Amino acid sequence: MAYTVAIIGRPNVGKSTLFNRFAGRKLALVDDMPGLTRDRKETRIRIGRHAVILTDTAGFEDAEPGSIAARMAEQTAQAIAEADLILFMIDARSGPTAADTGIAQLVRSSSKPFVLVANKAESRASDAGYYSSYELGLGEPLAVSAEHALGFNDLLSEAAERLDALSARELPSGEGDEEGLPEGAPDRPLKLAIAGRPNAGKSTLANALLGEERMITGPEAGLTRDAIAADFSWQGRRVRLFDTAGLRRKARITARPETLAVGDALRAIRFAEVVVLLLDAETPFEKQDLTIADLVEREGRGLVFAVNKWDLVADPQGRLAQLKKDAEAMLPQLAGALLVPVSALSGRGLDKVMKAAFTVYEAWNKRIGTAELNRWFAGALERHQPPAVSGRRIKLRYITQANARPPSFVVFCSRPEALPESYLRYLVNDLKKTFGLGPSPVRLHIRKSKNPYVDEERGRR
């Protein structure tokens, strides 16, 4: 069993910095700008002997109903409700504010165990604010500097003691929480990222797949900043889902928060195994969609096209057929990629999206025996011989699979530099068709083979 630990506080007190410190690497975006974090971000760690789901939350503050800040506050309130332990952070340099007092009341009313963390306590300038924090009525604060790791070991020990106390109440005497983290389990989860242009409905689709309002959604473009990870199961199979920020052309990215968000989204795509590229049914395959699709293919990740707002399409069958033709014409390097209609808002087509994702994943992991490959290779050469270049034939000798994830093959050839791209495309497309690799990217490398007769002659000399 994993305990849930939530880091809460008002904006810009250092919650994401502390989250990264616990994680041991930079997972959450960090900047001097307040309010950079908007959605709940989670990671799995260990505190003492306990498996823990650590949650980073948005800054909690009073806001007008319906505003982005109000929706952020709702997400934080949900994180508090789901937490087993609360780490309530304040800024020791400024001391407690009216917002901190309001959060303190929320912590008390939750009846959850908590640790009051006075962050940014690396200098004497924080002393006055540190002692003022006793006014919150939450007992003695723990002085730390998340940025410089000062007091961090004390915080780990304090959190471990709170979790030990929880474990002692929940488990019979002598038992402990020795369960390992899910990442080490043999049935590894599918790492699935949702990508696309801003306001395509990515967070709405993520919420629909998760079955809860996990991400902030709304008509405003650019709501998502961090690449938010969440776990769920589909038909008994584990999935780690990444909701990413909308990707725009570089020339249109000017604000620093968007620069950070786009960098995080690109890292999520590189970390994923399959990417669902969400298109808008009303404006599909715009230039930025094609750029993202090409990026996914170059990174060697599996790709599923999901066409959102399908409930608004007048002629579904005709439109779907046309979109498949458009995809093949505009993205020939992705021939065979799956295209699925979906309505993120109504939840229609979710099973089709997940079925397509696992189909791509299986093709992406596929390995083919060398003997089987070379039987296909001989037939492919017989059906379509490579062209003669400058009056000289090109000899293709054999093929082998070098790797999977994605499937990668090496063909040994007498003159690699002379083999036309069109013939390579023929081999790749026939390979995909024959072995069911269509939905996955395929890498085909050409290597020069040695001439055994020349080698033998040199050996005799």
C-alpha cells in the first residue's frame, strides 16, 4: 500500500522545489513567477520504509468562482481530501499571511496528520517570519531550504514518523509497509502521452480516461503547463498517462512559462512509448499537427491519431475515410498509423483510443526471427529487384533485426550509398504490411557488406 503525501501552500512558497527535492530530479517546473503550477503533479518515492505517492499542488488562494485560480484551488482541495499526510509550506522570509491563515484552517478541519514546513529559511532574514508562524496555531514549524537542501533530512525523518504512526494504527502488530514501488513490478505500465496544439482538448481527454477531474480544463488556451502524470488501468492493463501542454510554433512562444511548459511537453513525448496526437475534427492536420507527428516519428515513438469533437461531424464515415487519405498523403513516413474518432467531452471512443494505443505498443515491441525475416527478404527482392545505378547492380545480401522499441533492422548491401530512397520505402512498407508493424515506426539501416572473394584473395597474398 502506498500513502499519499500532498505538498500544499500559497503561490510561490517553494512547493515545486520541495517536490523536486523529494523526487531527486527535476519533475515539476520551477520559476520565480507565482502560479506556474496549475495541475496536481505526482511521483512515486519512498519515505523511510513506506511507498509514497507525492503530490505537488497549485498555489491555494481565494479567487472569483469560475476563474483559473478557483479551478486550481479546487484541485488543491481535492489533493488535501485524498492525502494521508499534508506538508503545509509557508515562506519563512515573509512570515504567515492572511492566505496562510486560511490554509491553516483548512488543514485543521481536514483532521489529517501534517507537518508545518517553513521554507526559504537559509538565512537570518527568515528568523522573524519563522517565529511568527507559531501564530498559525499548528505547533512548531520545521525550518528548511528546499533549494539548498537545508533541513531536508529532518523533514524526511518527520514525515517518516507521521507515516509510521499511520501504519501502526492501520496494520496488526509486527507488520510493516514493505510493498515496493509499482515501477519495479514485472507488468510495466504503458507510458502514454497525450500531445497536440493548445486547446485541442488534451486535458479533457485525460480526465475522461482517468474517470475523474484530475486536470484543470476550460476554454482558455494554455491551461496545462507541467506534463502531468497519472496512473489508471484499462481492461486490467496498467497505464501511466501524461497530459502535456499545447505545442505551438517556436515563433509564437514568447512568455517564459510557455517556454518551460513546451520543454516539459517535449520531454514527456521522448519519455513516452506511445503518443496520442489529438486533432481537432474541425481543423485537422494543420501545420503544427504535422510538425508534432513528425517529431514523434523521429523520436521513434508509437503514434495514434485521435480526432476530437467527432460528435460535431456531419458525415462521420465519409469524413473518416478522407482523414485517413489525408494522413497518408501528408505523412508518408507514418504510413499505417491508426486514426481514431473520439469525443473527449462525452467520453465517446475512449475504448477505441486505448485499444489502438496497445495495438501500437505491441507492434513497437515486436521482434522477428532472422530466418523468418530473410524468407520475407528474398520474396521482396524477387517481387521487386533494386534498380541498377550507373549500369551496376546493387546486391542486397541479408537482413537482421537489431532492436525493438521501435523495431530496427539492418540490411547488408554491396553499395549502400547508391540505394535509392524509393526502394528503401518499398522495403519498409512491405515489411510493415507482412509482419503487422504498420502502426509502429520502423528503422531500416543499410550497411556495406564485405566481399568474401576479395577477402579470401587478400588472405592468400
